[in-house]
Amino acid sequence: MIRRAELYIVPLTFKHPIVTAHAVLTTRRTVILRLETVDGVVGYGEGVAFETPWYTAETVRSVIDTSALIIQLLKGRTLSAASFGTHVSSIIGHPMAKAMWESALWEVEAARANQTLKQYVQAGDAVACGRTIGIGLLSQTLNAIESALASGFDRIKLKASPHELLPALSEIRNNFPDAPLMIDLNGSGSEQPLDWFEALDTYRLLMIEQPYPSTHWVETADLQARLTTPICLDESISSAQDVATMHRLRAGRIVNIKPARVGGLSAALAIRDSGTPYWVGGMYESSIGRYHTLLFASMSGAAYPADMAGTSAYFETDLLDTPLEVENGQLMLPDQVAPDWTTIEQLSEQTVRLL
């Protein structure tokens, strides 16, 4: 049973602005849950929704509000990661908020078993990683790609608004004819004509990620039927049921599994076990949530390198006591990590006591 639950709202400053099809991010506010049980065991999780609903409908505010509902459903109950979904099933949606709580419960279970979380979930020691590069000044983009390939990254994901993409992609392919490239549209391609996508189809991409908004299943299926390049669904996939819909409609061939977006590790494992080709994505989360995601990514089954980077790549200050670093395209997983609570408390702009 839970004795205490607190949320810390922590702003993190990016070292370099993050460019997506919808937003340019300079600061990332994230929600950290600290959960303590009546027997003194502590677990933690991260709510990785953004401040505004540009990626999914969830936000920092909704994670806080949903957590207030979750704690009411959990009070006085004997809990486990496996039973958590049943306890909160009356809450429709809000997978990122639920994933934060489930992550904390996995931590509690591991501690009670006298194991690290890595041991408890039988994770691996390293994760093969790709590099995500926002298309900005072309010279900088080309330099970033060259550096990533030289560092051993086996997949380069390009992010840009659609009107910038084709000219840049032509130049990138001229300079790197054999580079393993993909693009991520974050659902921004609705206004692009079919011949625009057919032009993309000529660049030998690994995949086109989320060309249309998450609910545009029929349009996405029609597009996949016209393209040789596989479509990868990201925002569209919030559950194993969505993966089944993708297959039935033939709306894509690959999924990007982000455990936080699908409701937690249990749901991510269910999607993995469905046999669908997948890879694992990040949410520009702090190293707390990133470590949990990397544990899943290290398990066998992924068809492509993960969309993750080390702690030194993103933020001026991060929130674990142990850095997560990439070596020759592999992100190494320490056997044990812990939140840096001194830093969390110093940076936190708001603390919400739930219980």
C-alpha cells in the first residue's frame, strides 16, 4: 500500500533547441513521481507529456490532474505492476500518466525482490542507437550526419517541416548515398500532395514515420498502398489494439514503441510479443524516464536501433546520479541508477503532494 506520493514538476533546459515538425523546444518541463509504500520502499517514474498537446492529447497539467484521480483509486490497495492496469481501468486514456505510476511500481517490486530494476525485468547491457537530427542550416545538418555516422550510429532520423524536407533530402542523399536515413513528419503531412510523398519514395528511406495525424487511419492506409517505403506509426499507436488496427487496414508496416505513450512497460511488452516489426523511441525525457525506456529497448526483438541518446546529448542538467553514455553507437546501461534528489528538489518549480 502507498504511504506517500509526490510529484515534482522540473524544468530542464536543452543544450541546443530541439526542432520538430510542430515545435521548437528550448525548455522541457517534466513530471517526476516519487512513490513510497507503507514498508518504506521507494519507486519513481516520469510523466513525459509535453506542456502543450502538439504530440498527443496529454500535457503536464493533465498528468498532474490524472495522478490525483489515480491515487484515489490506489489508496489502501495492495499493488503490483501487473494489477495496476485493472485498478485504474475506469480512467479512459491518459497512458503517459499511467505509465509514470506503473514505472514506479516496477521499481518497488524490484526493490522488494532485492534486485535492481535491470535484473528484475531481465534487461540487457546495451542498446544500439540511432541519432535524431533536426534539419536546420544545411551545412550544419550535413556535419551532424557525418559526425553521427563516424560515431557508429546505424540509423539517422531527420526531422523538419514538410516544406524544408525535399530540397534538404536531395542534398543529403548526394553527400551520403548509402546512409541509413528515415524521416519523421510527426503527423504534419496532411497538406502535401501525393506526388510529394512519391518524391520521398525515391530516396531509399528506411521508413517514413507518422506522415498524417494519429487518427487518419484510412488516409495512411491509402498512402502506404502507393509507396514502396514502409510507413512507421508513432502517435497513432497508444495500445496493442492500435497495432491490430494498423495491420487490418494495412496502414503501416512498422511501429515506434514508446512505453510511456502506450501506458507502460506491460503494454510495450504486449506489443513486442505481437510480432510486429518495431523499434523504440524516446520522448526527450529526463534520464529517469530514459533509463526505464532503455531497459525495454535492450530486450530482444527490435528491428532497428533505438531513437535514444546519452544524458550528455540533451540537457544542461539531468536527474540521475549516473550518466548514460553512448559508445560506438551503443548506449550502455549501468546495473543500477538512482535519481539525484538534491538536483530534483533544487530545480523543481512545483511540488504536488498527492498523499
